Amino acid sequence: MMTPHKNQGGDSAALSIRSLVKRYGSVVATDGVSLDVSAGEFMSLLGPSGSGKTTLLMLLAGFEVADGGEIRMRDRDISRVPPNKRDIGMVFQRYALFPHMSVAQNVAFPLRMRGVAKADREARVRAALETVELTGYLDRMPAQLSGGQQQRVALARAIVFEPGILLMDEPLGALDRKLRKHMQVELKELQGRLGATVIYVTHDQEEALAMSDRVAIINAGRIEQLATPRELYDAPASAFVGDFIGEINLFDAKVEELESGGIKLASGFGPLTGTPVPGATFSRGQKVHVGIRPERIAVRAGAASDGWQAGIRQTIFNGSNVTVYATMQDGQELRATVAPNDREASLARGEAISLSAAPRDVFVFPAGAA
Amino acid sequence: MSMRGGLSRSTAALMALPLAALMIAAFVWPLVAFLSVSLFDPGFTLEHYARLFATELYLEVLGETILTALIVTAVTLLLGYPIAWMMAKLRGRWAWIVAACVLIPLWTPVLVRSYAWIIILQRRGVLNTTLASLGIVDQPLTLLYTFGAVVLAMTHVLMPFMILPIQSSLRAIPEELPRAARGLGASHLRVFTSVILPLSLPGVMAGCLMVFIIALGFYITPALVGGPRTLMISTLITQQAFELLNWPFAASISTVLLVLTLGIAIVFRRLLNVDRLSLHA
């Protein structure tokens, strides 16, 4: 599991997906997905429900067979290999522990299916349970365990046979918020310790950002963007990604002028300069979507001449920051965050403010999508 | 589901009272009265039990009854399990069709179903005429009034009692369990043997117990389809009670049957510890 493996491309890919397609009748659930996962990488498939991430997971696990394309694991085409012959350890959303088997029997299950001798099996079960810090629980039944403990057993069961890839389907989805946070850290540490390649399916963007080396944003059966959490946040490739990851102000504007430093735009509340997303081309007069993160908008009290004039609609205290809801001149609303101790945080409703944002923080997306 | 937060215990007990009273008046009391007939004739005596256990014929009938019930249970299990599985898997229209095939016989009187078997199995019945016209047999086969006919008809009548509990326990298995087993390396066969079969055991046990116990006391079907030569214990009881008017002896046979049934029910529960297997994950 830990030895890097070279493929034709030169870098070590534990898993390669090429132009994968899956249709259900006229619905295209997976629409030509291509993806490489490096050995030891933690990759999340993140998308809203109905985005096709579950179908992708089912294709990877082998519970569904693709209509087109290829899945390769270590240069072996597994597209048509049945699930029990794939070298994938899976952790399910509701743990899927076998209720009639003890913890030890659950963890031994994949070893038993692979014909591992009894003595070896017992040693490996112990080692796996030790890894998830559940020593001494061998003879418990799943129903006697808490949610977090059941989750650990499910994890031990998935890693005990040292699969090439760990596939996790919202594994923390059934836990309460506090335990989830705790398990995120543990899971990430465990993954690092084992050097395991993990594909993690979730609809929780916070979780994906916190744990992943890279995140694939899935929308309408396609990968909308595949990047590190930082890149997704700082340079979303589309309005959808910008909206899905973190908070963003999205509004329409029109291209006025194309310059080397950025695009000059006209919006309902005044002129602004933005940065085009990579790969998109724009022309003068084109309608575009503009996105600005609330914390990248500077708020100043009073009507300054160089910003966009606005009025305070409301300020909401969030603890670490304060969200300012500003009503712009054309009536639309922008959100901006300021520090709780700033003077702007304590402005009253109706007071005049001016807003501004640096060109690199103003994302310009082609209109039409999202 | 529990009643937690709903009715208080005393309210619940109060609501159960009318039925409890009816059961005691119309079932428990007559039963106790009837069974006590076997012990008091008019003073206390074990004479009828002594006679029962000393007569080879009666013990043979008892043995035959148990054997028949066992065979019927085994056959309904073997035939019923796949049907139950199919019912649990099917969705939509086919699920309704299969469910109707299982349930409609259940709503048809046993008498009607037994006569139907007579029409099929008799000397000039449907089966024999078909076989003869196809040239498979020259002489009509003796099908009716055989042990085989009794097992066949009883299996048919009791099939729903096996299928329904198995089906419901199969349905209770969350679908991610067989899927997880597949993903962890189990072939289809091993998914069945190590996950589905063990988890359906409570249903299997309930079905077996129900079929076996009903089969032990079966009367109409064996009497009609089995003829005079296949004597089941219930036929014996009827003979003693209504033909020979020997009520104390009929009561003693009944007592033996009741004790046997209860004993088997208890052994079943203990032996297979059904509760441990129930799903509470």
C-alpha cells in the first residue's frame, strides 16, 4: 500500500478514472469523469445531493457498472471486476456492521473471505483494532457500542485487509457535530500514519476542506473543479464552486473593458475591476457573473468617493466576526465581514458606508453556468 | 415499537382487561375444565394416561403425527424460503402479484383447499387423467389417501405461515449489509450464508415453530386427503370424543398434545436464542 507505483505518466497514481459515463435511462448520472488519485492522497468527492457523487462511488466500488470509460487501479482495469474482487476497503455511511457478529468477527470478515489462516487473522484483527484504539472490545456486539465506536469498527474492518484504496461514503454523517469534528482529526491522522489512499465522499464542504489534500467538486455528473482546498477557496473555477465552497456574494455585471491588469466591469451599483477565472475568455459587452468573498470586501463608514456607496441594512454578530448586510444603490444586497472591534461593526441601520474590493478578490465567471 | 411516552402502564392494563376477561371466560376456563376431565373420573385418576402410554397404536399415531409435522415443516421451509426471498426483493407490481399468490390461499378456507386436492389427486382426478392422456401412465396412480398426499396438502395449506415471517425478517435486513459484505470480499453465495441467512433466522424459527405446531394439531386436511389409513392425533381425539364418547380419554390425548406443543415451543426458543439475533444495530 505504501510503495509508490509508477504508471506511464511517471507519477504514481493509485487510481485513474478515464471518461467514465453512467446513464440511468435518459439521465446521465456520471458524465465523462476523469480523475487521478495519487498513492497516499486524501481526495474528497464533494457535491450537493443529486450531483452524481454517489453514482461515482458506486462505480468505483463496483456496485454499478459504467456504460463507458475506464477505472484503473495500479494499471489494472477494474471497470468490469465485481466488487468482491476489487482491492477496495469501504466504509459506509451507517457503518453497515453485521449485527449478528461480534466486533472481532466483523473485523475478521474481509480476512475470512480472503481465506486468511485463523492465527494470522486474529493477529491482524487485534492490530487493526489497536490502530483505531478499540482494544478490549473484541467480544462486544455492535449494538453495545456507541456511534463513534461503531464507526471505528467499520474503519478497522475496512483497513484490516490492507486494500489499495479506502472508499468512504459520508462516514461521519451519522455522528453529532462535536464527535464528527473529533473523528475528522483522528481519521486524518490515521490516514497519514497508514499512508492510505482515501477517496472520501461527502456533501459537507467544511469536512472536505478540513481533511482533503485535494477536493473534486461534483456538479451535474461532472467534475466542476479539482484542486486543493486553498485553491478552491481562493480561485474558484466557476460561480458554482465559489458558491458551494464558503460564503460568496454573487451578482451580474457587464464587461466594459479588457485590460492586462483585470477586467473593468459595470454593475448595478457602480464600476469595478475583477480577475477572470482561468480558461475563460471574455469580450466587451458580455454579461458575466461576479463573485466576491464577504471577508475580502473592505467596509468604511461614511460616503467615501472611491468606493461603492451603500447603506447598512443590518449587522449580525457571529462571534469571531460581524457580518454587515449592505444595501447597494441599485437595491441589491452584499455581505461583508468585519472584525468585531471595528468601528464599522457597530454602525446603525441606515448609516452610510462605502465598500471596496481588490481586483484579485473579484472573481469574474462566464454567465450562464449556475 | 415501544409505547414509551404513550399510555401509562395502568391505563394499558385497563384497556387490555376486556380481552383478558373474554380469553379467560371463553378459552382458558373451558380448556382447564376439559383438561381436568382427563384427571377426574370422578375421583382423581391417571388411568387414562396409563392407557394412552400403554397402547402401542396410540404411541404410533403420536409418533407418526410428530414425523408428519417435521416433514411438512422441512418441506415448507425448503420451498418457502426462496419464495420469501423473492417477495422481499421484488418491488412494485411483481411484489403485489407474488404477495397475492401467497395470501389468497391463506384467505381461502382450509376445507376448500383440501377438497381441491381431492379433485386433483383422486383416481379419475385432474392429475391422473392428464398423465394418462399424455401416455405417461397406463393405470391411474394411487395418489389420494397416501402419506404423500397428506404432506403435499398440508405443505400447501401451511406455506404462508412459513413464507410471511421469513419474508418480514428478510425485509428487515438493511440493504447496505449485503452490499458491505460484497465490498469486503464476499461472493454472492457467502453474502447469503454469512449475512442474509443468519439474519433471517428469527423469521425462519418463527415460521418453523408456527408450521410445526399447527401441523401437530392439523385435523381437516389429513382427515380428508389422508383417508382412514393415515391417522393423526387430532383425528384420534375426534374419534374418542364424538364417536366413542370417551371424553376423559380424548381429554388426556389433548393434554399430551398441548404439553408436547408447549414443550417444543420452549425448547425452540431456548435452543436458538432468537432474541439475540434480532436486529437492533
